[in-house]
Amino acid sequence: MPNLPLAAISLTEVEITRFFFAIVALMGMAHFFGSLFARLKMPRVIGEIAGGLILGPTVLGAISSGAYEWIFEGFDGEDKLLAMASEFGLVLLMFMSGMEIKARFAKEDRKIAFPLLAGATLLPFIIGAAAPRVFDFEPYMGPNGNLSSLTIIIGIAVAITSIPVISKIFLDLGIMRTRFARICLTVATVEDIALWGLLAVAISLSKSADPSFYDVIKTPVITLIFFIVAMVVIPRLLNGICRTPARNVVENRPVRLALLTCFGMVAVSELLGVKEMFGALLAGMAMTRLPHDVVEVVRTKVKAFALVFFTPIYFAIVGLKLDLLKSFDPMFFLGFFLFCCVVKSLATAVAGRLTTGDWLSTANLAAALNTRGGPGIVLASVAFDAGIIDERFFITMVLTAVVTSLFAGVWFRYVLNRGWPLLRVRGETLGDDSDPDADSSSADDADAPLAPVTSLTSRMKEPVR
């Protein structure tokens, strides 16, 4: 773009009107359908995507192409403005995800969690990454795709788990404080950190049509170094500010510091050739090393405006991109969906059976860790925007994330309605396994065990807690 004075590139009144009309339409539909889906006990994020889908070429564009074009293609550059709004949504979503990460295993959970990490994450990723050697994915490759980047994307798509969706399901069903939920969320957290790092590598590799061996090695090394620096140096710098005259910024303006840290990490990550979402994720993780009261203020206030505007806009724009009438490939979707679910379920089943010795517990773990939700949708959106996959593959990945999320909620409601336990471990008995994070003033929480963990030899019907 030539260098132009700001006045020459500013928007006209008509362009501003159309842009804000598009924003209001996306925001209104996202909130309406998000609330509707939440009332129906389904993930809000799926409703937000549905709102964008209705405004897109699948529904509004098919009914009135003129109306669709007037709102979303009203002037040159409107798509870039909407993309920028979506980018802010992605960055803040990843920043908030980083602030929610708790990647520490309780001692008593390690014998279950570590095999699950290998079985439910590493094995599905390896099998997924090997799939392009068996099935020809080249017709579904985007303009910037190559075998290296596509291989990583498919591996992530098979292995990824949604922390927000399973968290919401556990909260809605009142099982968030169970040992089962604790294990699932911690495994998913460690899994997602690794997979987001791999996604950053895939995006970097897509920038070259035929990446050399040097590129293949350099990108993971840079990503790893960036991760280490973000986890070691940044928290020390942030806490160091608390011991200087500038501590007033941390104590009284923590949100400003948080956003400066987030956007600064995003800028640095892009300079290093690492995807900006990974920088935002690490910024959120680094912020949690600050004093607890500061972290809580940042978490509350950033969520307050991000969840109201930016993240609903992001997911609505994901739905806006879906053109099911022209680019939906039913057979490819069915094949890829079954491949992802079968591989993830079987790999989790092997690890779950070996660690728990119980088939019902294994099925519960497979249902939880098979939920792709928001992260699966973000993966599809990022890979599509980077040109690694085409529109048909993008739609397939989004629908796979949606369907697996809906199934998990149905499954756990069925299990709880039948009075079945969530987790039984061979050789363990139901004991007082209190949650260290629970409010000690709550008698119910203090007296209730964290999970229904019972001996398999018991033939009594266990209560669900």
C-alpha cells in the first residue's frame, strides 16, 4: 500500500455506518443465539457461530445476496476491518485462556493423568500426523499449505480438547469439584499448551512453499525458547515492577499493565515468526504469577469487556465464513469426523483402561477429552486464515468441533441421570478426597469427596458426587 496521509485513508460517513451496522448485526445475533443455546444447555460458543452462520452466505446470502453484500461487502476494505475485530477477539480469547491455565497434577492423580497425556494426546497426534501418508489431503489444502504444515494441523485436530466447553459442562452438571473433572481439565490444559505451540510452528512453516530442513528445525526451537523466556523472564519482570516506584501501575492500573503485556507479547511473537495467538496465551500465563488479588482484578475486568464484545464477534465471524451451500463436502466431513473421534476415543480408552481398570470410567474420559469446542474452532479458523486448509476442510473442522461438544453434554447428563459414577479406579476406595481449592467454610464441600472413586469389587450403586 502506498504511503498516504491519514485523511486519505479515513472512512467516509457511509462506510462508517455500514461497518457499524455489520458489527451490530454480528454482535446482536451472537448474543441472541448464544443466550438461546445456553438456555438449551448447549455451549454458548456454538450459538454465537450459529448467529454468524445465519448472517452469512448460507442463509442471508442465499435468501438475499443484495442484503448480505450491503452489510458485509459494502465498501473496499470492510472485510479487513471485520478481520481486525476478529483478531482482537482471538488475542483476548487466548489471553483469557492463558490466565485460566492450571497445569499442575495433584499427587494422587499422576498415575492416571500421565498415561492419559500419552494415550489421549501424543498417540492421537502421531496417528493424525501420519494420516496424510495414507489419505490424499492435497485437494483440501489451502493456497499456502504444504505437507509439513498440513501434517501438524491434522495431528492437532485429532488430539485437541476444549477446556472451556468441558468446564462449562462440568459446571452446569455440578461436577466441577470432582476428581474426574480435575484430572480431565489438567490433562486438557497441558495438552493444549503443547498443541498451541505446534500450531505456531505449523503457521510458520506455511510461509514457505517448500520449507527446508533448517526451517523445520528453526521454528520449533524459536517457539520453545519463546515459551521458556515468557514463563521465566516475563513473570520476574512483572513482579520486579512491584518493587519499584512504578508499582502503582500494578496495584492501581493492573488491567492496563495486562493489556500492554498481552499486546507486547503478540507483537514480539509476530516478529519472531510465531503465531500471535501463542504470544497472547503465554502473556495470560505470565500474568498469573502476579499477586492473587491483582490476577483476580485482571481476570474479572478483561472478561467483562472481552466476553461482551470481542469473543462473540470472533465466533460470529467464524460462522459468517461458513458457506455450507457451496463448500460443504458431506463425505469428507463424515470420514474426517469418524477418524478424529475413533482415534481419540480408542487412544484414550487404552490409557483409561490401563489406569482405571473400569470401562465406564474409560468411556467417561473418552467423552470428555473428545470434546473439541472452541479450541477446535480456533484451530480451524487460524489454519484457514493462514491458507493451510481450504474452505471445505475449514467447514469440516468447525462442524467436527461443534458435534463433539454437543455429544459430551448429552453423554454426561445420561451418566448422571442413571446414577453412575464418573470415575472408579481399581484398588481405590471412596474416601475423603477434599478439594484443596474449595471454600473451607462450606460444610457440604468439605465433607463431600472429590470424586466417586470406588473399588470395582463393590456391587453397590455408588452415589454421584
